[in-house]
Amino acid sequence: MAHLDIVILNYNRGDLLRNCLSSVFASQTRHTLGVWVVDNASSDDSVAIVRDEFPQARLIVNGSNTGFSAGNNLALREIVAANAEPGVSDKRYVMLLNNDTVVEPDALDLLIDYLEQNPDVGAVGPKLLLLDGSLDLACRRSFPTPTVSFYRMTGLSRIFPRSPRFGRYNMTFLDPDVETDVDALVGAAMVLPDAVVREVGLLDEQFFMYGEDVDWCYRVKSYGWRIVYYPRSVIHHHKRAASSRRALPSIRAFYDAMRIFHRKHYAQRTLAPINWLIETGITLKEWSAIGRNLLRPAARRRVG
């Protein structure tokens, strides 16, 4: 029997958090669970919901909204320290789970069992389904190299989604029901062995929101671990539930994450003119996204 610590970050979505926690605690699992909720200074009734309805969850109330990475790290830091104590079982895993998800009853066990059976895997993620039943494309990705980013920014990935070349970022050329090795998963739902977290370190707090999951996966792969998309495990995702309420700050954070990732992992080995083109392209895409959102009715404003 293994132990899974689930970290759920919340900001002003007590309604969705309630559904998420209900699904987690209703899971049909053979393993033990530790559920951590980090609340990033919500002004709604999120904290009261956790305290009153889910007292079995470990609640951390953050005094300010420090973002996704820093918020999750508050729990991850405690988990890693506790797991390093003498006598603690080696079969311990850590999961990032969004507050806007609903977990299928067998989803957690399927992910844990996969890692138990594949010790060379450093992170595994489920099939994430959106409210309309379609695949959340972010749940299986390639790294945004300069080439992949070019295909994405120019729209070639949308024009030729079935092309193994142009559709590489979201791997849209693959059957969503096929297990596959990937570069990156999404922070909305991913499980890592505790030993891997201790090896590669916590989330990079340069990333306020977005990009930290890709960066974490990049580091996991750089240490020689495999990363796998495992579609037998299914989790439902109410995407953009938090970011849609703060569209403009979220858009800026989204494109800032692109800049940070490129500068951290690719800029030093990319020619200066190419770096300039990439930075310019990110800025133009950001301005375009902000402009489109300002023209939408408030109820339809979103990130991306």
C-alpha cells in the first residue's frame, strides 16, 4: 500500500473546491491519502467550506495570493520534509490537483499503480476531459522549443493539427486514448514519486501562474526520468475557472511564463536574432490576446 499526498491550490472558488474535495474523498482507493488545501487569500467562503465540511483535509491559509508555484510549494515543502524523516515508507507520491477538477473513482489508484509498476517514470498524468467531453489539450504536450513555438504562434498547429510536425505541442496527431511518453503534463493533475520531487526540487516561483508545470517536467526529464500520459485514468476539468475571473492579469501571467521559460531553458543556446523574434512574437501575441478579450462581453473573457 502506498501513500499519496494531494495538493490543491484554491483562490476564490469555494464552489468548485467543494466538488473537487468531494470527488477526492469519494475515491475508491486501496492506498492512503493525505489531502492538502492551500488557500491563496480567498475572499469568498473557501476556508470555511474546508474547515466545516472537510476537516480531514490539511488546510494552509496563505495571507496573500502568491501565485500557483509559491502557493503549492507551501504544502510541498512540508510534505517533502515529512517524507524525509527516518522510518517513512518509500512508497510515497505527490499529486498536484486543480480545485476545478472532479476525480473519477478509480483515477487516483490507476495513477499510483502505474508509477508502482514503472519505476523509471518520474511523472504521470491522466486524461483530462473538459465540460463538453473533449480532451484538455494541455494534458499531454511537447516542450515549447523555438521551432515548436513558431508552429504554434503562426497558427500552423491549428491549420494542420494531424501533422506530427506542426501538431507537436499539444500532440494533436495522436489518439487521446493511447498511452504515450510526453515531454510535459499539466499542473491541473499530475503525480510524481516523492523521491523525484526531492531530486529535482520544488516548483520554480519565478512562474506566478502558468508555465511552472512545463518547467517542472523539463527538470524531471533532464534528470533522466520518463513522463507519461496515461489515459486509463480520467479526471474532469472545469478549465479557466479562476483565470476567467481575472482575465487581464492572467493573460499577462500566461505570456510572462513563456518569456521566463524561454530565457531559462533556450535563450542561451539560441541565436540572438531568433531570441529577438521569439520575444517580439510573444509580446505581439500578448497584445493581441488582451485586445481580443477587451472586445468580448465580460462573461466571455478568458485566457488564451
